Amino acid sequence: MLEELKKLDLREVKKDLIRGYNECLGRGLSETAKWLSELRISLSSIQVNPSEVEAEPAVPAEEIDFYDLARTLLELREYDRCAHFISSSEHPKLVFLRNWAQFLASEKRHIDNMTEASASSQHSPCLQELRDLLSSLNLLINGTGSILGSKSSAQSRDGYLLYLHGIVLKKLKVRQQAVESLVKAINISPLNWGAWLELSQLVTDRCMLSNLKLPNHWIKYFFIGHMYLELQMNEEALEIYMFLKESGFEKCSYLNAQIALAYHNKRDVEIAVEMFRKLLDYDPYRLENMDTYSNLLYVKEMRAELAHLAHSVSEVDKYRAETCVVIGNFYSLRNEHSKAVQSFQRALRLKPNFLSAWTLMGHEFMELKNINAAMKSYRQAIEVNWLDYRAWYGLGQTYEILKMPQFSQYHYKKAQALRPNDSRMLIALGEANEKVEKFKDAMKCYYKARNVGDIERTALLKLAKLHDTMGHKDNAAELYLEYAAESQRMLSIEGNGGMAGGSDRVELARAYKYLANHFLIQGDIEQACMYCNKCLEFEETKEEGKALLRSIAEKRQKEETANMLIDMPVTEESTPADGQTVSIHSAVPVRLQMSGLSSLESPNVSVQSNVATPGPADVTNRSDMSLTDSDDTPMVLSP
């Protein structure tokens, strides 16, 4: 693909941009015209004579007055008047303007009548208007209307009318036909960037993308880069965008914003923030993508910069959806979640299909413990863009809170499929698999999270606990050892404040306690003692550590006593001066006699005494001691 980009003729590209700008502006497609103009700025050093640009057929003189009026009314958002004055026109450009105005009028009424409760309603009164418009477009596109006549060749079709047809089908959720109409529109009028964007919202995976029959046009590579970002193929997107930038589009604000988004998706937050700063320096009044920039500042907890950004965008245009989202993030960072929700709702009133606002509003409802509203917001975000992994992940969290693990696992799986190399998605899916007792699947998730880069440093801990649950004690101990070593390494890097509190410290203390118990059971007293001493460093495990140390001390004492007795030499009987026979017990220290260990056997040794036979109290600790009935018979310790 990059080899084809090397063949770009920038002069021809500039001609295409001028032609596309004239076509889109003449049809009231202002957003596409603006995008094409931004690209033209990058090629300002290339001079093109306007006479060299191919122009489309002009509007007939008898209809030029109606055309000019219609365009003016469209810019002033008087859509119904615009459609009324050109209702009988048959020129292709005016036919498109009429149907485009009717579509925009329907959308405007839908927004004006929309409430929070009916935001995602499938029974909106405006749906009938869309169905009527679709019927009218079908008549035109199928050849029975005036715009196509009896001609059936692709060149006779109006790509812009097919674009509108695809949008209406998409609104009515007829996805497959919408894709077909948009692909046809792109092949006829490839410079209509709006058609590419509408198509991007219908592509679900890389396989579908590769099967689209797209024109071999230079603008296709902007679309491929955009789709790679949507599909989280960030490295591939960066490769395309960097090459386009080096090919002559280095001053394009759109291209620089897309590169910043790629770094944002890769979680290279520092680079992404720096890219947005440079973009604002070059184009300080640009509001597109400022919602993403505010998300980055929110994640970094850069309160001063986020406050400055909110103030700046408010001065540019306080009634833009992007501005409302920036303000909402500012309130959220200040823990004013109710005000944040109000800002996101205001953004959705201005732009009902604003994906970022739906997702962020779901997050805020979660903070407010309004699970039902959060679920509605996340579902609506998925309706807007099926590829939004954050909405799938948010729904998984809501079902987890509602203790519905199977539903939670389903949504986490969707999120992980969209972000296959994101350890957060893998950890969440692994936990959900554990709850539905799919332990092997959970283990796979944790190992993969470990391999792709454990962002939150929890994969090892999850693996250790899972192995312990499954009875793999040795494996669990090895993983706990690795976790403890990593935690100590992070402490040394970050200082004592790195894990000074919170769950990390608690988990490390529990890991030490587990290792102390494990080594104690295994009989490795030295290792057990070392980890018991580490337990004493944490308030959470101090008492358990003391108890384990007492157990170790008792065990050591018994081992030392047994070793002393084993090593002690056995001596023959010795007779003192008075002629008494002395028992071997006199050779055993009093401390050991008191501990009940003085009655240990000494093989082949008999002890005689002329004194009376000891009573029962002297032999209670000997189960194998035999006594005779005669008082004159000496006491004998059996071997």
C-alpha cells in the first residue's frame, strides 16, 4: 500500500481537492468542503490554474436563481423553505439539494423533540419522514425518477444522491443495503469524504474492510488509516499517516489530530498530549478532537491545563458539542459528577450521535451509582459506533455490579475482541471467566495479559490466586514469589511512596503471608521465617506473622531437643561412694526432665536401685515401662 502512495502526483491531488470542494460546497456539504480545504492548505505551495480543474455542468440559467436561494436557505438552516422553492426542479444538483434539505429538516425536528427518555427510541415520529424520503430516493435511484431516466450505466448515476440514500438506510438500520449504496456512491464520487465516514461506521472488522470494493483513489488511504484507528490497528494507522505526512500533508490539522489519536489508543499519553499541544499552537481555534484531548488531561489529572482548555474552547464556541464534553470532563475531575452529566446531556442535545458524550455520560452515571442510566448510555454509544470498546467494557462493569456474571462475561469478551492487546480487557475477561467457573479460559486471559504488558500489574496476582484455588500450591507459590520480587523492584524504583498504601500494599502483605505458610508446610524454616518477618512490616498481617513466628520457634525447639538427645553418648552405670546404683535420668538435664523428655529410651540399659520402687507418678510418661510384683525385683526399662 505504501508503494502505491509513493506514486502520488501532488499536482493532480490538488486539482482533485479543488474539484471536490466545488462539488461539495455547491450541494451544501459544508463539513466535507471544510475537510477538503484543510488538505488543500497542506499543498499551498503547489500552484494550480483554475482553468485546469475539471468543472461539473453548470445549473441552467432558468434555475440559477432558485439554486442560489436554496443554497442560502440551507446555510441559514431553513431547510423546509429550501426544499419548497426547488420542489419542481429536475437538475441533479437541485434534486440532491431538495432531498438533502428534507433529510436535514427531519433530523432537526428529531433533535428538537428529543428527550432523554426517547433519545434511543425506535418509534420516533420522524421515522415516518425518513421512510417517505427513502421511497422518494428509491424512485430516483431505480431509474423511474427524472434524475436517471432510462440510463443504467454507473456514469449516469449521481454519487451524492446515492450517498444520501445510504445515510437514510443507515438511519433505518438497513445496514447491508446502506453499505452497498455508500460503496457505489464512493466509486462514483470518491471526493465526498462524508460518504467514506458514513461507511466507516458500518464496517465491523478487518475482513469486511478488505472485501469492500473501493476505488483506487488516493483518498482511499485516508479512509484506510481512519478504519485502522477504529479497529485499534494503531501501528498500521501510524505507518500510513506518517507516510502521508511526509508526502506533503505535514501541515494538515486533520492528519496531525489522527496521529495524536493513534498515540492515545496506544496509551502513549505523553506523546499524545504533546501532539495535541502542537496542534493547538498551529490551529488554536480548532474544536474537533478536543474532547479526546480533555480525556487525556483528565487521565493525567492535569487540572490546570484542563481548566485552561475548558476556558479556551468556551471562548471559541460555548454551544459546540466538543466544548460541552471538555467542560463535562473538567467537572468530573473536580468530582462534580451531576454537573458533568448535565454538560454531556447538553452536548447530546447539540449532537445526538456524539459517541464520546454517550460513553462519558455512562461513566458519570456509574460514579453516581445510577446503574440503569449508565446502561442506557452505554447501549446508545454502541448504537452510534459498534466498535467503541469503552461502551462494551462499561456494560460489562454494570452487569458485574448487578451480579450477572454471564452477561458481564459476554460484554467483556466483546471489548477484548476490539482491544485484543489491552491487558485491562484481558484481566476483566479473566475475572468474569472465573466467576462462571471457566478457570482454564481465565488462566489463558491472565497469561496473555502478562505477555502483552500488564498495565495495572495485577496479572501475576490473579494467576497466583487462581492456581491456589485450583490446588496448584507450588505454582501459586512461584507466582507469589515473582509478584513479591516485582513489587519490591517497583518500590525501589518509585521510592517508599510507590506502594505506600491502597490495595497494592495489602496484596503484597497477603503474598508474604501465603509464602510464609507455604514454606512452613514444606518444612523450609529459614524461608518461612524470612517471610514471617516481612509480614511484620505490614499492619494487615502483623498478628499473623507473630503467630507464625511462635509456631516456628516451637518447631525449632523440638528439633533442637531431638537432636541433642540423638547426639548424647550412652554411658554405663556408675556407682557412687555410698554404693547406690544411679539411673541414667541423672545424666539428663533437669530442663529436659521437666519437659517430659527424660523418659526417652536408652536401649540395653538396666537401672538398679536399692531404694523403694517408684510410684505411678514417676512412670506416667512411659507407656512401655514394665513393673514386677515383687518389691525386691529391680525396675527395668524395656528396650
